[in-house]
Amino acid sequence: MAGKPDTAGGKRPIIIKRKKIVAGGHHGGAWKVAYADFVTAMMAFFMVMWLISSVNDEQRAALFDYFKNPSMQDGRSAKPAPGQMGPGGASTSPINMRGGLDAPRTRMTEEPNIGAPVAAIGPSAEKETVEEEEARRIADEADKRQLESLMEELRKAISQSQALAPFKDQLLLDITPEGLRIQIVDDQNRPMFDLGGTSLKSYTDRILRELATYLNGVPNRVSLTGHTDTTPYSTQAGAGYTNWELSADRANAARRALEAGGMASDKVSRVVGLSSSVLFDKTNPRNPINRRISIIVMTKRAEAAALRTDVPAYQKP
């Protein structure tokens, strides 16, 4: 192609233009997409291989169960999946790892490191939890058997003892979640206390002294509760003195009689007055049976709960 005249030599330079051809056209980057797909597939493959080799048998079984039907919706499979969504549906949790992904349990302590994990996550932690639960179950069963044995022993003593036999209708025994409950109830013709007072009748004192021997025979601590009926307390003893104070004072009078009968003073866990808030006979609130003293030989679990009721979870140093 001719250019402008060369002013120096009078010759025109020859300029050659060549068309640039791009090999492959718009398909030049397709191999990159294919390579990226290949790398992604290999990464997924190695992640699956790593998962299979790094989990225990239970977690591997959980993964297997999940991938049999990973859907979280209702399905129509002939074989029901082990989940909450019905036949063919999986669990509401994407994958149940049997606690393998649970956050570490924490507890409040008085140490500077508050909220530190109490146990490592994994099969060993699960095993420790199962062993702890089994140990508690065995301890609870042993505690229950001991209290049932004490109840049978008391029943025999009540029927055979000359001091207790006349009052067998006023001595009620049963097992509650807190322990063995011994209730001494009032009778129309045989009240435990003087009317409106806290002084024990002689036979009530004798009953409590007899019971002290049996209560001392077990390591369990005891709880004493005083109850009244709904009859308002006479204000002659002073303003502000009500059935609440009366029930608490009667419970303390029973405690003193038990200790006089030989029961160790450190066996008492608590002394409570409940007035008429917990009636034995709700249909007749003024029934004498509502006036009673309740002695509970506490289980170890109930004793621990009673002792930590007023203890704060954490105290500043």
C-alpha cells in the first residue's frame, strides 16, 4: 500500500497489513470450565473420602442413613425413613450426628475461667455421660430400696410397739419423689398439740422419740414441715402471730423432740411452716387431719437440691 512521498529520498515506503486470526474463536476458554468442573469433582471426592475415614461407626451410620433420603419433605417411599416427617421423609435435622456436632457443655464456677467446657466433644464424652447417668440411676435405685426397707421396718414397729400401736391411724407412711414421708396427723379426740399452742402432748412426744431411733439408723437427712387447718389463729398471743408462725413453731417443737430421742442434730436439713397452704383434706379445710407434722427422710438427690437452694451459682471473689 502506498504511503506519502519520502521527502528525503523521493521514494514511497511499502506498508504491509496482515489480518490477525484468533485460533479457536469464541471456544478458546472452554477447557478452563471443564478443568474447573474436574477440580470441583475431585475436591468433593476427597472430602467424602476424608469424612468416611475420620468419623466413627455411629457417625458413619448417621451419614449413610441421611444420604438414603436427604430430603426434609414428605416422601412416598415404600420404606419409611427413621424421621419425624412420615413415610419417605427424613428428620427435621439435616444430619443427625448423634451429638458429634453439639456445642461443648459449660458450667458456672468460682474460678476465673468461667464457662470453660466441662468435657471434650466426641465418643469419649458421650461414654462419660452415659456412665454418669448409669451411676446416678444405680444410686437412685439403691436409695429407694433403702427407704422402702425403712418404711417396712417402721410399719412393723408401729404394729408391734406398745408405744406406737395405739397411734397407727395417726401415722401415715408413703414414698414421694423427695423420699420417705412420715406424717403424724391430728385426731378429733387425740390432738398432737394443745389447742392453738406449740407444746407437744405426752403421747406425741413419745411417738417422736420412738421414731428418732429409726431415723438415726439411715444416713439420709430429714426435712420437717408443720401444717395447720384453715381455722384462723387467735391473736391473744400477740399481733401478727398467724398460722404461718404456729406451723413453723410446731415443726421446731417436733425437731426438738426427735433430737431429745437421740436423733443427731446435723441430720435436719430444713424446718418449714406451711400454715394451711397444703391441705390433706381439701374438701373439709377444717378437718383435724389437716393439722399435721410431716417428716421426710430425703433421698440423696432431694437432699442435694435442698442444700443448694439458697447458694448462688457464682460469687465474685
